[in-house]
Amino acid sequence: MHIVITGATRGIGAGLADYYRNAGHVVTGTGRSAGAQMTLDVTQPADHTAMAKALEGRAVDLLVCNAGVYLDKGEALDTGYAPDLWSQTFAANVTGVFLTVQSLLPNLALSAAPKVAIISSQMGSSTRASGTSLIYRVSKAAALNLGLNLASALRPEGIAVGVYHPGWVRTDMGGAEADISVDQAVTGLVERFAALGPDSTGCFETWDGCAHPL
């Protein structure tokens, strides 16, 4: 398989890239840093154009939209949540996902069994409305909704779309007190992606295989 993973320079993205490479798959990992295999700031349309050109004519069997930001951790309701935090977060977590999928539609169309996996979060579920991290939660709810709509839009094209909660993972974003390791999250997510297909398109699942309420 040829697998494209955004946000592949650290955390879950890096773990997925290593797993798939070790399993013998061809991986194109993207990131904002100069050390990334392919430079892609998902908020920048020009970067998407450059990626599409670089991958022109190559099938993409699995696209993992993993890149994202969590900028409002610990913000106070009465003094925090500045407007630029909203715009930056939505540009990465929502618009960035859409632009990535849109840019690689021709590549997905070249695959015999194309799949798109969107990493959202249980924090985007309406059942997890705690009143904290409002921007992140709302952006992940939007990413979930986007994934469900893309599943409907792309079903006639034979492209399966799944949305996933990766778990609370011990990464820079998740923190040292999180529940599971990167390896645990990666192992579970790989199993979820393998099971994704026409019959399960539009799913919202946890890393360990449970259907998550919207």
C-alpha cells in the first residue's frame, strides 16, 4: 500500500509512519518542520498544491489525516479563547483536513480500495461536553461532522471514510498523565484502518474498536 500520513513527524503520526514502513508499506509522511519527508502545513493551500503535484499519478491507498493543534488548553472562559486561537485551530483541525482530502482525491481514485482515516477525538462528541478546551472540542466536533459528510459524498466514488478517537495518548499533546502509549494507540488504529471499507464508511470509532456516540 501507499499510505499518506499528515503530521507524521511526532506522536501518533510518527508512530503510524514507523509501523507501516516496518510492515513493508510505502509511506509518505508530511509535517511542517524542515525534517519532514514532505513539507506540508495543512493550513496553507500552496503546500497542498505542491503535495498534489509531487504525488501526481501515484495511487494513495490510505490517507490518514492526523495533523492537528490543541492551542486552548487551560484557557479561562472569562478572559481566554482569543479570536486568533479559534481561527488557527479551525484552519488546522478542520479546513486542513478538507484541503488534504480534496488535494489527494485524484490519487485516491487510482487505488483499488481507497480509504481516508480522520483523527478526531472523543472530545468532539456531544456526550463529552465538559465546558473546558472549548476551541479544541468544537474543532474536533467539526472534524467529526466533516468526516461523516465526506463519507456520504465519497461513497459513490468507492472511497471509504472513517473517523477515529485515538485514545488519550502519552504525547506532547496528550501529556505524561495520559492513559495509553503511542504504541498502543498505533496498534489499535492500524486494526481500525484495516477494517474500514464500504460497509463501515462513516464510522466513528475508538482506537480499541468501540463505536463512539456522536
